Amino acid sequence: MHRSLDLSFNLIRSIRELEDDSPNSPFAYPHLDHLYLIQNKLSKIEGVRHRTGLDYLELGGNRIRVRQIESPRNTDPGHAD
């Protein structure tokens, strides 16, 4: 049996509150295995780090972009690349 939460199409900008999985939290969902966040306004993935039971996370249609971070080049003039 799947335990899913569908928050799609809700103009959500952050799901940071999902980090709070304490017993009294309204966001606990201890058996959540499917989370749908389609077509919101999310710009980063957060709030799901501890959700190790998630089998499926759908984030399509959000504002999440991948940034390529370049490592700093060696600036030592005596060092040849």
C-alpha cells in the first residue's frame, strides 16, 4: 500500500517545513513513500533529506535549476596545468 501526499499545482514556494517530523508536527507523515510536488514554484530541493522511506519524488514543472560549480583553478604561476 502506497502512502502518498500530492501537493501539486498549489503555488508552493518552499517545503522546508517537511523537515519537521517530530511526533506533534503536522508534517510528520512517518510512512510517506510517494511525494508529488508538480507545477509549484519551488526553486530548490529541501525538506526531504530525512525522508529515507520515499520511493518516489516528483518535482517536475518547478523552478529548480542545476548549477554547475567549477572548482577553483590553481593560481600558482609555477604550476603547469
